[in-house]
Amino acid sequence: MKNKAILTRIKQSTLPFWHFCLGIILLANAMPVSAQHQNLDWLINTHAFDGKDALGKHPRGLILPEELPSIRKKIQSGPYKEQLDKWMRQEKRLNEEIKALASFDARRTAELAEQQAILHLFTGDGFWADRAFQNLESVFEDKVVFDNPVARGLTRAAMLQAMAITYDFCYQSWSQQERNLVNRQLYKTLYATQASMGFDANYSLVSNWMGVRWGAVLFAGLVWDNPVPDSRSIADPLIWDASKRLIDHLNENIYPQGWNAESIGYHVYNWSFIGPALIAFQNRQGNGYSVLDTFAPQAIHSLKAMASTMVNIPAKDGLTGVKPDLSDDNLNVGEGLLAMGLRLYPEEQQAAIKWMHDYLGEGSLYSVLYNGENAASMNPEKLGWLNHADTTQGLVVFRKSFEGPEDIVALFNVSQKRIAGHKGPDVNTFRIIGGGVPLVIGAGRTAQVAGQTNLFTSKPDEDQKGDNNKEGTLLDFGFDGKGSGHALGKGSSMGVTDHLRKFTVAYDALSGAEAIFLVEDFSTNGKVWRLNTPEFNQVSLQEDGFVIETPAGFTLRAKILAGTLEGPPSQTKVRYGGNTGRLNPGIPWQGQAYAHSKAIDLPVSGNCKVILVLQAPGKDPPDIKHTRTKVQVGSLEIPFYNPQNDDTVAKP
């Protein structure tokens, strides 16, 4: 008993000590968390900058100081004066939107500061520089994004780029104290973005996340000023690493013939970060430096690849341009890519890029900085941009002209190389833009297949998903030099066995129509031939096909030529983009967003051939005749494809 009592007393006497130790441990663990919610100094020590000034030549990121006078002169007259007024209104609207938010938004506030910095650059008015600095001060107090090194990386990268552009454009009008503060905070965000893209990021090297990451870091690193000029810049390792990682990313992200692994829309978005970084790098290296040769030689082909598919159809307010919706991409084009091309691309492409820039009506910041109004312009048709093929993606483009909103573009795609990110179930499919609208579309940003234009084994359910890992094969393609041609592919995302599809495009006047599209399908179990078109197009079902009429009066007549119809054609309304909500605005056209497409089904049995005839308003449709070996549209004859006579196709 005596010993037990002593033991008990010892235990009781040690409890306060262990409570003290536990408290120290918890406090130590809590301190970094607490510090993280105060500022980034707990992670990135910038006290070495105390008492030192950020000194450097500015602007030097997107432009050089000697270019500024001519830019300010240009913005005060001609079409860009109207653009300046528009940006003034945009700044006011964004300011009001931010004030109305329930909580502070660091990214949008940094975006507002960037817009104000742009207005300062164009006008020289110090008022805008002061407003930009005040907004950045608010950003630096943010605990959700700015002081959180693992916040969503795309948001942080956008904030970083906006901060860097604001610093570069406003530097000359800020006090030295203001420069020092922004320069210090810029380094923290630069370092944090270099280190991590946060939770839920796609860290695959091919992903646009990595282009956004390394592009933002490289640009910010190149405009950041070393406060200790007598020592090596602590930004140099970040610049070096970002440069190397960006090269690695571009080698994966852009295929050898210029197509983007994640499709056109993601190329435009990705290059909104990569383009400025390459321009800043080129500015640092000096005149005559070919930055594309260093970072992405294959990107030399990318503007041809993208431009061949883009039509200047009004989409929504402030945005013109429609493109095919491959993978899980949408129909939007975006802007800025072509204007940056005027700074980055070789001389032999400049006139065609200028044509496309003006054709699409780009009016971005980069248009003011790089578009010379008197620069040479040449129709891309003269450079052979009516057709493009990327044999890595398995994609073939057929275009009739570069003239206006009623230009016709047809595209065939087999998704021959699949990546980890955006890979919609679109093997062996086609898209058509014509008559001022997207005529034949896909499903948008979704893995659901009901919105796809393809061959199915049965009528797909609304929530049915396709095989995103299935790759197709581009077996053959050819062009006639005037936009027409053919493509042959095999494979299916829909479970169709031995699906072989030949897609023939004819822009020949002999047909008496604007365009002819012949789709020949071969399979062992294909049962439903489906085509999707936006809901604003009118659809009339016929005994052996259907007619789509655009709001402008163009008609696309579909007629089945071979194969047995198992029942009458039918149509179903399909939600564009599936059931997803985020980043799914629907189908943009003429200032509105349309939520649905119309899925038109032809129940078939066995192999089938469908002829699609696009005709202009007020013109009679041409006669269509066919035999066992060919189809005749007007005076144009197209022979049918016979797989038995093709050595590239394995015989059954």
C-alpha cells in the first residue's frame, strides 16, 4: 500500500509537466498554421529586401519603353479610340461587380488592377496607376488566395500574371516605396506558384495547368526586380526552372503538326499565359531572337491549325468566332492568340495572321500592342490554310474560304492519341460549320455521349458515357488543293465493332450546292446514325433523312443512300455539355447561350451511306442520284468507298 501510494503521488506530480509538453507541441504545430493565415513570410522570407529598392527598366514584359510613345499615339485615334472607351466602361463595370460581392475576390481585384494599369499605360494618367496600387494593397491582405500557397493554382496564376503586368505598366508612376512593396509581394506569389498549383491540380506535363503555371512564373520572374543588384538574383533559379519546364510542357502539349493535345479552346487559354511569357523572354534576349525556336518549334504550325477551323460568327457580346467542339471543349474561340502571333511568329506567316486577326475582329490588349494597322494582310488561302492535317491527333480540316460568317469548315477526327485530361468520346466523328452557324456539333464539356455526332449500337441514354480511353486510327486522307478532300478512320468510343468511316468533302461548283459531305459507315453492330445540331436550327424529318434550316435560310439536307432504315427518323433534345454546370454556358450564338442541341437519329441496319448537301438560301436543292458504285449530286460524281479494295484496311 505504501509503495502504491508513492507511485500515485509520482504520477500526479508529473501530470502538469506532461500537460506543459503537450501544450508546447500543439503550439509549435499551430504556429505555422496561424502564420499562414497572416502572411506568406512564414514560408517565404523576404526580409533581406528591407531597406533596399526595386530598380529596373520598365516596361519590359509585353513591350519595351521605346514602344510606348507610338502606342499612346495609336490609342488616341482610329478604331482603338473606341476600344479605349470600351475598356473604360469595362473597368467601371468590373469595379461595380467587385463591390457588390459578398466576400473579397483577390483574383478579380487583381484583374481590376491590371485593367487600370492598362488604362494607365495607354493614357499616361497617374490616376489609374494610383487606383491599381490601391487594389493591389487589398489583394495583399487577402487570406483566401494571396496568403494561401496551396490555393487553386489557376486562380493564383491568374492573380500572379495580373500583379506582374500591373507592376510592369505602373512602375514609372509609382513611388519607390510602392514599387518596393509590390515587388516584394510579387516575389512571394511567384515563388508559391512555382512551388505548387494547389490541391486538385492536374500535374500531368501535358495539361494546360502546367502551361498556365510555368507561363505565369516565367513572365513574373522576368519583370521582377532584384533589390540586391550586386548579388545573383534569387529569381534566376525560378526563371531557369520555369523555362525548362515550359519547354517540356510544350513538347507534350503541342503535337508536331501544331494541334493542341487538349484542343483549340485550351490552346487559346493556355497561351494567354504562355504567350506573354515568351514575349517577355524575347524582349530580354533582344531583337531578332526567335523564341519559338527555343521553346516550341512545333508551335510554328499551330496558328495555321487553329485558324483553319475558326469562323467569324458572332458568338456573344464582345466575342466573335466559332470553332469545332472536340474533346470536352466548347464552341468559343476567345481572343489574343492571333495578336500575340504578330509578335512571335515568323515573317512568312505574318500577313496571314494579320488577315485572321482582322477577320475575327480581335480587340484585345495585344491587338493594340502588336497589330500594325498598315501591316501587310493576305488571305490565308494563298498560304494553303484551307486544309490542315495532324496525324498525331488524327484530325483533318476542310475549309471552303476565308471570307465571312458564312464560311464553311468541315473537320474529321479520330482522337488517335489520348491524353489524361480533356478527352471526350469523339473517335471517328465529324463537325461542320456553315451558313453562319455551327451545323454539326458534339456534346460539349462532358463524357456523356448523347450529344455526340456518331454511330451507336442503340439509342443512347441521356446519362450514358462513352469510352474515353479508346483511340481511333487515321488510315488515309487527301486534299485537292482547293479545300475539298477525304479522310478515312476506324475506331469507336461507343462500342461499335469494326467501325470504319470515310468522310468526303466536295466544294465543287458542279454539284450546284455550297458543299457536299458524304459519310460512309461500315460496322458489324451499328444501329443508330446520330447527328447533333444546335437548338436554334430548325429540323424537318423526312422519310429517308432530314433537313436542317439555319436562321439565315441555309439548308443542310441529309439523305440515306444505302442501308436499311429500321424505322422513321426521330429527334431528341439533348443538354449541351451534359449535366455539368461549371464552365458550361451552353451554345453561344448571336449574343445568347442555348442550353440544348437537337439529336437526330436514323435507325440503320448494317453499313450505311449518308449524303449531306448544304445549300444557300433561295436556291433549289440539286438532284441526288446513286448507283451501287457512286452518287451523283447535280453534275458532280463521287465514287463510293469499298473496303475490300483498300489494302490499308484489314480484311474481315
